[in-house]
Amino acid sequence: MENGKLSEEKVFKDPVHRYIHVRDKLIWDLIGTKEFQRLRRIRQLGTTYLTFHGAEHSRFNHSLGVYEIVRRIVDDIFKGRPQWDDEERLLCLCAALLHDLGHGPFSHSFEKVFHLDHEDFTQAIILGNTEVHSVLKENGADFPKKVAEVIAKTYENKQVVSLISSQIDADRMDYLQRDAYYTGVSYGHFDMERILRVMRPREDQVVIKSSGMHAVEDYIMSRYQMYWQVYFHPVTRSAEVILTKILHRAKRLHQEFYSFKHSPIHFYSMFEDELTLEDYLKLDESVIMFYFQAWQDEEDPILSDLCRRFMNRKLFKYVEFNPNVQMMTLMELTTLFKKAGIDPDYYLVVDSSSDLPYDFYRPGEEEERLPIHLQMSNGDLRELSRQSEIVDAISGKRRTDHKLYFPLDLLEDFSTKRTAKKKILELLNLSN
Amino acid sequence: MENGKLSEEKVFKDPVHRYIHVRDKLIWDLIGTKEFQRLRRIRQLGTTYLTFHGAEHSRFNHSLGVYEIVRRIVDDIFKGRPQWDDEERLLCLCAALLHDLGHGPFSHSFEKVFHLDHEDFTQAIILGNTEVHSVLKENGADFPKKVAEVIAKTYENKQVVSLISSQIDADRMDYLQRDAYYTGVSYGHFDMERILRVMRPREDQVVIKSSGMHAVEDYIMSRYQMYWQVYFHPVTRSAEVILTKILHRAKRLHQEFYSFKHSPIHFYSMFEDELTLEDYLKLDESVIMFYFQAWQDEEDPILSDLCRRFMNRKLFKYVEFNPNVQMMTLMELTTLFKKAGIDPDYYLVVDSSSDLPYDFYRPGEEEERLPIHLQMSNGDLRELSRQSEIVDAISGKRRTDHKLYFPLDLLEDFSTKRTAKKKILELLNLSN
Amino acid sequence: MENGKLSEEKVFKDPVHRYIHVRDKLIWDLIGTKEFQRLRRIRQLGTTYLTFHGAEHSRFNHSLGVYEIVRRIVDDIFKGRPQWDDEERLLCLCAALLHDLGHGPFSHSFEKVFHLDHEDFTQAIILGNTEVHSVLKENGADFPKKVAEVIAKTYENKQVVSLISSQIDADRMDYLQRDAYYTGVSYGHFDMERILRVMRPREDQVVIKSSGMHAVEDYIMSRYQMYWQVYFHPVTRSAEVILTKILHRAKRLHQEFYSFKHSPIHFYSMFEDELTLEDYLKLDESVIMFYFQAWQDEEDPILSDLCRRFMNRKLFKYVEFNPNVQMMTLMELTTLFKKAGIDPDYYLVVDSSSDLPYDFYRPGEEEERLPIHLQMSNGDLRELSRQSEIVDAISGKRRTDHKLYFPLDLLEDFSTKRTAKKKILELLNLSN
Amino acid sequence: MENGKLSEEKVFKDPVHRYIHVRDKLIWDLIGTKEFQRLRRIRQLGTTYLTFHGAEHSRFNHSLGVYEIVRRIVDDIFKGRPQWDDEERLLCLCAALLHDLGHGPFSHSFEKVFHLDHEDFTQAIILGNTEVHSVLKENGADFPKKVAEVIAKTYENKQVVSLISSQIDADRMDYLQRDAYYTGVSYGHFDMERILRVMRPREDQVVIKSSGMHAVEDYIMSRYQMYWQVYFHPVTRSAEVILTKILHRAKRLHQEFYSFKHSPIHFYSMFEDELTLEDYLKLDESVIMFYFQAWQDEEDPILSDLCRRFMNRKLFKYVEFNPNVQMMTLMELTTLFKKAGIDPDYYLVVDSSSDLPYDFYRPGEEEERLPIHLQMSNGDLRELSRQSEIVDAISGKRRTDHKLYFPLDLLEDFSTKRTAKKKILELLNLSN
């Protein structure tokens, strides 16, 4: 072994990229850390497996994939390009591998309920007292900080940053393909090999040779379809609604000194807003599922009911619902739910999903996003939506979907509160 | 809805079979039971995900797949065939869906350590006080028993039995393809559509039209490769060895009244050979992982070390080792391990894997297997290995692989017991 | 065999649909006719194989594919639907199989040069003195006429017509997937199985259940990408330009009583606008290639040069060129070409490709196209572009691409007419 | 452009290898020669498209694929290996690209009838007065000779030779995958990427690291299945039998001074055993198909009948037939055919196909083949069949299939010679 290279290349068999190639000892050692191995116990797509049963893959899976895409770019495509600083190579690879390191179980719900941010935890793991930090430090005392900066998008070399996070980065290219593969949907396919081949490092970004425009269009359309067909699937969101409500309920019970049969030890510091990195790293989806399974037998009827729903996939039903124009109906429903003896705080939930498929540059605006630039044959740069009709058509247009979730089974159980329930069903247009 | 049919067909998106089609209310209801949903929390391939990171799929996944294959056979291929009794259709479908219902977490290891048999649990779930049983009973009081018999291979109509379990059954056809898909290996592909099209119900079995012989050869070769390339992969077995030793250690500690920081409540009845169905159904891989994670912090150095190895994938290394001819070496190693202060009961393990890829009929022998019969164009039946040179070449030949597993990291740590460790490495041909 | 069914189903192995299933004797017999077998000698994508070397597949291939898609719709999806008349089934299958029967070699070019219409020939073959006609007649004296009407879109049952030709018909669904498969491009994938499952016959059309909208969007985007990435590829059009000019040249030489070394016997009646069906059926791409190969040795320098270019893929180069605003440049170039001794009639060609990816209904307009209708959950119909943002964005927008083609090699050969050639290169922005 | 490199890499979209990458000007120029472009007009699998309609791909296609595989080996796998002479790289690439250059139309049949050898023509094209020769010479006066030697297997560096032709060479690896892709069969898949990664140049061969043994087993089984399922398919052979008989008939008619309506000008020199390279290069499948189409109208009933059969796919039927033990039956059939007025020289044909899937080394024997060697972890070489049970089982075992072909339609036409025909059908076990 010389220069930090393994004596023999290691490979992982990967269904999306065929093989993941590792030649650097640093990468190999990072993969072996317990913080990285922990990603095996966190699903890439949270509750999506309850809608698409194939989507049981972990973030470990995806993280290797992002690494492999970046490795191909820096080793095959950018190699030897004048504007590309070869010393940044390892930095790119580490940032790619570790970009999702801070994700916890069912991140989306946990972040919402407990006001966490997985990006903060990624930073904390890279810079904290962890195996990952020790491994990174072997490459130089300031190396962990640089990796953290790349992931935080504050690193000075924006070419490096944009490989990891931009509107056409390795992260997105991997997850679109990978999530399509595991769910089995037909969307999510695009010609990544072509996109990689037309990427060019240039000044403070990575641009796309204009001959590859159609492949980029296809990628953006794939992203659009994956968002609406998979990521925002209403059944997945139903499971997420229930999950969120379980967390809310458990927290409130804890605050109200409810006596749990199975105490939420792992959750204490989170419930009390005193979560440490050490505690956070002990959380994974096995732990969450363990509690949810146990809590099916709690005395509290709401907690046990919600846990049973989640474990056994008895999800909430939904109707289209626009909270902006139907506020009165929602208030009416809330009142009726109370009358019907069903707590609307847990059983009547508006959920909204929203996506902006591509955006051109709007300096100063919230969520400012760097646009994709095409490099024309004469060398000029041109923003993608000015060149592509298709992208122009969806550029900057936010699309939002609102649903109202509720337990239809409870409403159709007329053994009690028949009148209120009937009225609710009428309001939801579900009576027959 | 009439005749037990859903008002509208339901589909599941499946990456292997594209879609799983459900038209029968009975099937839909079975899928919704908590015992069936539990299969989502049990991986199809146990510890294989530590070798092939893509193999994170559950038995839920596979069970739907087996159902779909049988559905196609009975609905598309056998439909209207004179010898095929249409009333058995639903029985086939249920048996296909439920055939793995009794699997527990990491079945292979648990069955070995605790002398369990997942098939007994499958029977118990189908016949016991469960949601599955209630749903099945709606189709007739003796229907659960019939389904159980099909799975137990004792049902009188052997055509039904052989669709679910024979040397070319829906179970194998699904798992070969599915496991290949999720691991990403190139093996496991064969022309299932062709095999289905040449299947014919005949007397007490399902036979294959001789024109499909090559597709069957290909299937048998796929199976052979999957066994040796995936299922018996030495790294997977290393993880399984550790898992098995964790269970052994925890049981012994329990028997020795060790005071656990985190008591193995879920394991009590198993440790004491008093496992009930109710307790069994509470076990899933989240629960196991929860304990293993917690036990990393136990005082007992062996239990905590083994759990850390499993959770963080610090597996045992291995060498080829034939216990039949190297018994003396094994004894010597055992002595040396003790001298080196490494308990050979947990850290020196011979593991043997063995497979018989295809067998012709050997009446009276242990593991008697029904052969695959080809139906020649004149109607005669001919046993596959008499017609296919390839199959003949591997027919009846058991292949066994022995490995010796040990923790190389401990042996290479020369801070203590240097002499003994050096000698061990020499014996293992690992000194340099 | 009973009721026109084959005693045993026949299958064709097909790379796109896995298998093509034939159960009807009529279909089997049609495939065996010499007019249908002739489609094996006509490429599906004309000159595209000179750009995408994989695209060597024939119209035979595609015709079977369209048949198979329609077969699945009528046998699996529409079967038993109240609004679907089972008697039309065979009519659909025949029309699907035969819809491209009248295509000649390199249709696009031939139709343009000789003012032919392959649809007229399809009608003529079905209704004329052919094997196809004889086979169809066995199903009833007026059956050939009905099949012809379906293909001509004049058949009264518009449900039947729209399966074969509409904005989302079996023809398009097959060719997008098939052409993507053979070229190897990543576009052209969409979830056909889902689209088929949401198709519903309704009044005078086939509509799509609204739950399948995203699959339809994906199909329309696939179509868009295939048009611009494959069908209108500028290199393919270069070959087509040359092919067209060969035909023009040969016709003119024939009219001018040029003495061919290799007389264009097969072309006589076409050159003289007296093409008969019998002559037409003798034309296939082998015949054309045979002449082009022979004509490489003709005395006429233009004919031999163009044929050599086509046979040996020495194609014309191209630049972007807008004939609407650059008319003066074109005139100047024409003059300069003459000065340079290069005949602009054959060597300076503007080619324009244009596509309208989807259109809503514009009654009375030329090229009126029936829109795709979604069937909402309440039964209402809604035109696709009103429901889908993506489709709305491209709906009704014609996109056109203009290129100017010319032989760069001749222009760069400065052995003669150096000045004129230099000036041409300057005008084309190709001097350096 | 420097050092013979193109200023920008060129790519071809390829459905099997995704992209074919060309960086060397020499390779680009070779692809542009008319001799190489001619391979577009010669199908890779001869008459197979009449059995598997997808198999319409050309040798051009395959030749690019072999080149790409070798390119990956020399550029990615062998690069920098001490035993690998970098100067041989271009030689490998050229030999890979050109190895099939001498193939003519329907090679198998033409070689048999006219005693040609495509390998002689490959040599002749490389060394003769051709565009290919001119391009090769630019790389050195003796370069064409070296390329020819590699293809002839006489080149001194056997590592180079064995990449192009050995029992596991780039040629086979491409055609198995490519032919599987275009036919659509499930066979032909193996993990090429893994095989490439374990190839090692060593002394006078390329060996395989033993860890890749299973991938090689899988490759050999794929080869076995492709031979029997695709290449030797009896329907394909039926078309080949007819093709062969057409050539025989035309030659005999020519020798007998038959007056053709359509003279076989392109065949003259071949019929008279005076074929020149120039004439040979004018032959392609368009030319053959042109004649066969024209000859459908010849007066000679045998020639016109056979041509009609070929063009319209009215093939001969077949029965199993062992010429070694059924010689008497064959003689009897011959007599009966004559009685029935059907010329047995053209209408009663025994065809035998035979394959040896893998062979170990048998020095001195005819068809001596170099075995595949595994490189064990200790560096020893071991012949594959000694290590692999599966390969051992089929190693050195020649399998042969005999069929008897005849025109069933003529035999079933009882309008004349009823008695003889009935007797023939009885002998063939086809009477009912």
C-alpha cells in the first residue's frame, strides 16, 4: 500500500451501479466506522416501504452510490482537466460518502416533531468525538473541517460543492435511480452516463455541455415524476402522519407524567430538548420499531391505537382538501370529531406536500438555488430553462398537494356516536 | 363484490414481477393481517445484507412474489385444463402467500440455537388464535387445515403441493430472481415465463413439457450459482457465526443468573424452552437489533464484543478448513486460543455449508426429493437428469464447504499473549 | 382446432414484450403471407442505423409488437367490459398487425420524392389480389374492407380505431419502446403495463382513468425525447438527404435518357408515375441497396458520388440554418456552390423537422387530432392538458429544427476553386 | 490531436455496452472504411432472424462490441500491469475491431457450398489493396501484417492473441450477450464486468484469478445454452438448408448453361472458382436477397420454389434422424422421394450440428484448444475443469444433433403421387 491506496481494489456489488469501487484506504476505513454502518439501520425512504414494498433499502446503500458517482466523475471525467485541482479529489469522495451521515430514523417526521436538522448532526459527527472524525483526521488535521464545509456548501471551491449538492448533483442522480430500482417504478431512468460525460468543471460551478441538454431534461422529468409518484405518495404520507402523531402523543404523555409500561428511555433527552450526539447515534429504526411494537400494549388508547396502525399498516384514509379555502369545513370537522369522541389532534390531519422541480436563479430569495448552466459550443454559458422548452415550462412553478387524513374505520363504526360520524362522512363526501 | 372478488383489482408494484395482482378478497384480507405484516420486519436473507448491501428485502416481499407466480400458473396456465380442479385455486394462492409465515428473525441461527422449526410456527399461526386463522376460516371451517396441509406437503392433491414445494416450485422461482435482483448479482436469471408456459398438471405432480428442458436446466444452474455465490458466501456466514454465538452467550449468561443491564425479556421463554406462539410473534429483527445494540454496553466482555462486531460489521476472518482431516489442528488451536486468553467456544468456529443442487428420486433415503419429470412429445414421462447432460452431471452430488472462523484482529493484537497468538497465526498460515 | 383457434398457442420470442402470443389461426396465417414477410426487409427506422448502429430492426418486428399490445388490451383489459363488443376483437388484432403493411423501403424519402403514400398501399394490399386479402376473406367477405376501414380511421366503432391510431395508441407504445431498445437510448421507457390497465373503452374513444395520468405524462415525455434524440437526429437526416438526392438524380437521369450501366428496372414504373401494386411489393431495402451499390460505378459523377456516400457512410455535414431569416445567405451560397463547381441541387440542402408532441382538440384545423381524455373518479371526462401541468406546457407547441446540409470534404478540397470554397466556408462559419 | 488521439473522444450508443468509446484516430478511421461499413450489410446470425425475429443485427454491431471489450481490458484492467506491454494496445484494438472483416453474406452456407474461408478473406482485406490496409499502414509499414497475425493466432505475443481468440475471449463475450439481447432470450447473461476484473496477463496467455471462477462457469453455461437454444435452433437450420440448396441449384444451372431470366452476374466468379477479393467485397446480404427475390420467377421449378420458400419463410419441416443408424431409412426415403417426383438432392437433407462447450488441452489433437487457467491465491495455475465440477461435467463432451429436413407441404399435397407420398409420411412417422 502506498499513498493511501489499498493494496488491492475492493468492490461492493451494487444493483444500481453494478460495482462500487474503492481504491483509497481512507474511504475503506470510513465505510468501516460504526457511525457509517449505522446507516444500514435507517431506511432511505422512511415509510415508503408501506406503499412500495420493495423500498426497504437503507441510507448505507444510497451513500455508497453517491460516492461511486462522484468517484467516476473525478477519476474518469475530470481527470486531467486543467481547471480541476487533483488535490480536491479525496475531499469530494469523503463528502459524497458522508453527506447523509446525520440522518436519523424516519428523519422527516423526527425533524418536524423535535425540531432537529440532520445536517447539523452530519456536521457534529464529522467534527465530533467519533470514529469517522478519527479516520478523517489521518488525512490532515483540518481535513474533517473541509469535509464538513463541503457538505455545508460553504467550502470555497464551488466545483467541489456542486458535485455534492446542486440541482444536478450526485446525490440526486443516485437516489432517483436507486429509489426507482427498489420500488420498481418505471420513472427514475435517465442516461446518467451521458450526463457524467458532458459535465465540465468551470469557474465556480460544474456546467453541462449543451449537447447533453436532452439527457438533463430527462433527468429533471424523472425527478418530477419520482416526487409525485413515489416520494409524495398519499399512502406513504398517511403512514408518516401516524408516525408523527405517535411521537407527539408519546412526548405529551411523558410531559404529563404518564406511567409507561415500556418507558421511552431512548427518547427522554429528545422529549426534553436535551438530545446529545451520543444519544442521537443510538437511535435507529430498529429502536423506533421496538418501542412502537411495545407501545401497542400501552393503556393510553391513543398511543396504543396509533402504534397498532403503524405496525400493522392500518393507515388513515384521505381526501383532497385545500386548507386555504376549506378552513370552515376543517373547523366544522374538528368540532364533529370531538362530538364523535375522536380526538382531532391525532385523528384529523391536514398534510401538504410541495415541490419546485427546477428553478432558475433568484438572488436574495429564500431557498435560492443555483441554476444549471449549459456550455454552448462557442463557450458561452446559458441557463437551462432558457434553452429547453420543457424545463422552461415547469421552471419556478411550485406545485402543492393537500390531503386531509382521518381513520375511516373509526368513522364507519356506528356502535357509538352514530349521528356525528354520519355527519362527518357527509362532509367528507364519503357517505353512500 | 361478488363471489369473494374485490370490486376492483388491487395491485402492488413489484420490482421483480412488475405488478402483484390481487382479485380475491380473501388474499387481500390475509395480506392485511398483523401476522403477515410482521414479515416486513424479517429480512429474506438474514445476514446477507452485510455482504451484499442491496439485500435488505423482507420476507413480505418474497411472499407476495410466490403468491403472484402461483396466481399466474393457476389463472393463466392451468385455467381450463381438464386435470386441474378449479376449486383448489384459492387453496394454492393462500398456501403460496403464507408458506413462510412462521419465519422468525434470522431464522437460520435461531432455529439452530433454540431448536425451533419455522414450519411448526407456520402451522401454529394458520391453525391458532390469529388474525390469519380468522380470515381463512371465512372460506370454510376446514379451510385453515387444508392450507396448513398444503404447506406441510401432506395434502392429498399433490399437484397443489408441488406448486408450492418441489424441486421447481414457485418459492424457489421467486427467491432466485428476487435475491438476484436485490443483491445485484448476474446469476439468478432464467426464463420463468417459459417454464410457467410448459408446466402441466399431471396425476400426482406438475410436469414440464420436454420443449422447456433447457429453461429448466438454466433454472437449476441459476440455483446452483446463487447457493455458492450468495447464500453460502463466507462473509455472510461469518456474520451468522457471530449472531449464533451472541445467542449462545446470552442464553448461558441468563442460565448463570448474570445480571443484564438490559434484560432479555423478549428471550426469556425461548431461553427456558417455553416459547409460546404469542411470544414468538413479538420477535422480529427490530427487536433483535434493539437488544444487540443495547448489549454492546454489557459488562460481560464476550457478549458486548460480539454485539459490537455484529452491529458495526467487524466480522470474523476465515480460512479453508476441513474438520474431517484437520481435527488435530482444531484441537491444537483450541488449546492455543485458551492460552491466548480468547475463549474458543465463541471465537473459533467451524462452519460447514452444503448443497445438493438437484436430485433424482431415491425412495427411502433421508431427504427424499421428488424429481422433475419431463413430458415427452409422445406423452411419456422422463426424469430430468436422464435427458439433460448438464443436470446429470451435477445430479445427486452434494457439495460441501468448510470454513474456520476467528477474530483476526484479536490475534494480531500482540499487546498480550504474543507467543500463543503468533503460533495460532502460524497454524492458520496467516503469519508473514 | 375449433372456432378459428390454433390447437396450441404459438409464441414468438420478442425482446420488448418477452413473448408474442398467437392463438388465432387467422393471425397465424396473416403472419405467414408473403406481403407480411416482406416487412422483414424494410427497416423500422430507415437510415437511423447509420447513426445508432443498433437500429437495424424491421417493420416485421414492430408489427408483431403492435399486435401483441392490442391483444393484451382486448384479451386481458377489455375482456368482459360491458361497452366492449367482443366481436370486434379479431378486427382489432388484424388492423394492429397490418397497419404498416404498405410501407416501402425508406418510406419517408420515397414518399417525398415519388409522392407516394404508404397508407394507400396498405389499403391496396388488404383489398387487392394478395395473400393477405385471401386470408382475411376467410373471416367473411366484408372483413378485409372492415380491416381497411379501421386502418383508414373511417370505421364506425371509434373505440377500435383509437386503439390503433390516436395520440396514445398501440402503434406509438410499441415503437417508442422498441426503438429505444434497439438504439439503446435511455428514453422511450414508460410504464405501459400501467397505461394498459387504466384504459377504458367509452363511447367513441378509449379513455384513461385519471389515476394513470402520470404514466401518460411519462409516455408523452418519452415520445418527445425520442423524436428529438432519435427520430430527428441530424446525422440520420443527413443520410436521408443523400438518399433523397440519389432518387432525384436517378429519376432525372432516366428522364434524360442517360444510359445506365445498371438499369433501374425496378424503378421504371415509379419514375414514370405508373407504379403498380405488384411492382411496389417487389421493392424492399435489399433491392434499393443493390442498386445503390451498383450505381457507385456509374459514369454520372453525381449519382456515383452520392451512392458511395450512402453506402460507405460519408455523409453531409450540417449547420443550424433558418431558411425563413437566412434566405439571402442561401441564395448567396447557391451561387457560390455553382462557382465552386458543386451542384447545389444535390449538394446544398435545407432540411426541416418538426413535431407537435401533443395537441388538444382543434376542430376544423388541419391535422386535427383527437385529444387524450382522463376519466375522473366521478366519471367526468377531462382533456389531459387541462389536468397535467407538464402536458399543458408542451401542448399545441410545434417545435421545428432547420439544418443546412453540404459535403464538407468537397469544400475543404482546395485543389480547385479555392476562392469560392473558402468563401462558402466563411459563410458557413466553418473557416478557421 | 496528438499521438494519434482524437481531439475529442467519440462515442457510439450501444445497447449492450451502453457506449463504445473511441479515442484513437486509427480506430475511428478504420470504422470509416468501406470494407468495415460493408459489415452493416451482413447479419451477425445469418438466417436466425427467421426464427428469432429480433436477431436482425449486423456484424458491424458485433465488431464494435468486441473492440469495446478489448478496449476496456487494455485501458482499464491491464493498464500499468508489469507484464503488459503498452505498445501492443493498439494492435489488440485493431485486431478486435477487424477480426470478422472477411465474413461474407450468410457465411456459414457460402463457405460450405463454395469452399471459402472467411478468415482467408480477413487476411486478404487487411493485407490487400483496400482502405483498411491504407489506414493500418499509417501506423507503420509492418502494422497490417501484425494485425493479420494476431487474427491468424500466429502472432508471437500470445497474450494479445488470447484476448481475441481463446475459450474466453472478447469475441465470445460480446456475441453471447449481443445475440441474447437481440433475440430476447434469457440465456447469454453472465457477469462480464467481474470476468474482466479478474483477467490477468501471464506469460503466454491471459489467466483468470480463481475468485472469478463462478463467473466463468456462468459464462460457459451461457455459451452452452446459446448454442443449443439459439445458434443450432432447428428452424434456423431449416432456412440454412434451403439457402444452401439455392446456391447449389444456381451453380448447377449455371454449369448446365441454363438461361437465367436474371443472370447471376455477382456469382459468376464464385461459380467458376475464380473469386477475387474485389468480387467478394461486392457481395453482401442485399445482393443475395436481390437475386433470391428475382429468382422466384425463374422457369426452373426447383430454383424458383426454393427461393420462394426462403423469401416467404415457407421452410422445411424436420424430424429427429440419426444418419449413423438410419442409413437404410434414408436410402429408402431417397428412392421414395424420386418416385414422388420430389428431387431428394434438394428436398431431403440431413443436417447435423455439433458443439464442444469447453475443452481442456489435448496436445496434438485436431482442433486443439487452449484451456482456461485459473490463478490460485498462491500463484499456481490450475486448469478450469479440475477446479469446477460443473465445467468438468461438460468438458470435452461433444454433443451432436441430427435432423432430417423435407418439405411437408409437398408431401401432404396428394393431388399426385399419392402412394409414394403416403409411404414417405409413414416412414417419417408423420401419417395420422
